[in-house]
Amino acid sequence: MRSLCVLAFVASMAVPAAVSADEVSSALVDSAVAIQASLAKDSMAGVQANAATIEEQAVKLGPPAAKIAEAAKELKAATKIGDARTAFGKTNEAIVQYIESQKLSLDPKVRIAVCPMVNKPWLQRDGPIQNPYYGTEMPTCGSFKK
């Protein structure tokens, strides 16, 4: 009996417990916005570290956020800005899909924007559009949803 309890305890430690979206959404959203700000300036500063945070937070959310974790892992591995922008697009598509499927709302200061050139969304703090997909080449290309 005692070995069964130990086995159950060890098994519970191996699988991350799903947590509510409210507990992790702030860290996930803040990291996505930080990456957006860097890419909008044609910079890779903080991209990999913030992608790692997104991946960690998505894992905590459990199976519904698996696409976020998978895309963030790809973003975390990117070393070139072009690759980072491609992976960022996948990550943000997964984040937006998760937000919509879970019927979550964002902080009113964070909005979903869309780039018509690549047809990809991103999260951004309210203010002028700062396109992360084209950076300084086309900084104001895009619009906010709703």
C-alpha cells in the first residue's frame, strides 16, 4: 500500500498541474508584448528569454495551450530575426486562438492587432501600431481588431 502511495505521489509530480488562465495569462501576455516590441524595432533582444516564459506558462495551462507551447519552443530556438518573426506569427496565432476558445479577455491596455501583409495577429499595448513582422520597414502596417 505504501509503495502505491509513493508511486502516486511521484506520478503527480511528473505531470504539471493545469492552472487557471488568470494565474498565468499576465506573464504569457507580457512576454508576447515584449517580443512584439523588440521585433518592431528589428531587435532580437529578449526574444528567446520571453519565448521560454511563454512556453513555461503554456505548459502550465495544460492541453488546451499545447499549440502555444509548441510554437513558443520554435520561437525560443530562433537565432535570426526572419525565423523569429515566422515563429512569432505561429505563437501569436496560437495565443489568440487560445484566448478566443477559452473566452478570455485581455487587459484593456493590451489589444490584438493584425498584419494584412502576412495575415498574422500579434498582441500589443494600446497606442500606435508597431508591426513586429516588418519592423522598421513598415512600422505602422496593420490594424487593431474590433
